[in-house]
Amino acid sequence: MSNFWDEIYKKSEYYYGTKPNDFLKQFVEGQGFRGRMLFPGEGEGRNAVFAAKHGWTVEAFDSSVEARKKAMALAESEKVKIFYNSYSIEHFSVKNEYFNAAALIYVHIPSALRRELSLKLWESMTIGGKLVIEVFAKKHLLRNTFGPKDEKLLVSLEEIEKDFGCFRTEYVEAKTISLSEGIGHTGEADIIRFIGRK
């Protein structure tokens, strides 16, 4: 899988752009405190860099080496520091009660791995810590545009609440939005947004 993403990310253009995801942006700007925030499967760094610019101590990881290069270059250009490791979600190790927030922005993984990651994130989160998710819904597959082409990697509202059930749901919604995130996400999209609290 990392080879696929390495091919995407090794080009000079940022595939998903350099601006943060709107939902993540709203979350970061709406918090009354700053702490440690984790970005699994972060890609080229647009969301991690945005959080760092707003005072968060940011850790991120991705299986793509090329993604890390792009993220670190973006952080340097924006004059912020992020900690970014190169490993897959399967190799994420728990840091007990360490993070105050985590964000999964278009991180599409099979349900069994989602549940495993959910528990690891819960254990890694401080009491009151929040998890922010935006992903493509199953119905998005019918558009046959961008995003995963495997239904197993897409979710329903029920699956989000089940797979991340260790968190108390604060907000969950399925909606259709217009995405403008680089060349990778441009156009109408059926998505699910979720915020959970430990």
C-alpha cells in the first residue's frame, strides 16, 4: 500500500492541497485549549501543520515515506515543528493517556482494523480527549469519482458509532458536501463526520 501512496506523493504538487480539511479546521479553531494532537495516516501534512500553527504539539505518522517528506517540507515552509514518523496504522503503539486529541481525516481502513485503532486511540487519550473523524460514506461509492473503490473501506453512521464505540459520541452526521482539496478531492462527496470524547 505504501508503494501506491509513494507514487502519488512523490510528485511536487500536493495531491490534497496544503490547506486543512474544513471539519478539522473548525475543530482546531473551536477548542479553548491546546495540547498534544495525533494524526494517523496524515499524508502530506496539511492538517498536522495547521494544528501546529494554532499551538498544538503535533505527532503524525503515515506508511508513505514520500508523504513524510512532503509534510516536513510543508512544516518548514510554514515555520512550525511537527513530529512525523514513517509506519503503518497496524504498527501504531499506544502512549497511555498522552494525547488530548486525534484526527482521522480520510483515513480509510477495514472495519476490524478500525476497531483495533479505536481502542489504541482511546488508551492513548487523556480523559476528556477528543477524536475527530471525516471519511467517505458507503453511498459515495455510487458517484464513481474519487475516494476508495472498495466498499469495505467506506462506512455508515452505524459502523462509525460501533467501530469507535469506546468513545462517547458528541457529534455524528452524514451529509453531502462539496470538496476542494487539491486534485485528489474535488467535487461532490458523501461523507460522515464524527466527534467522540473519552
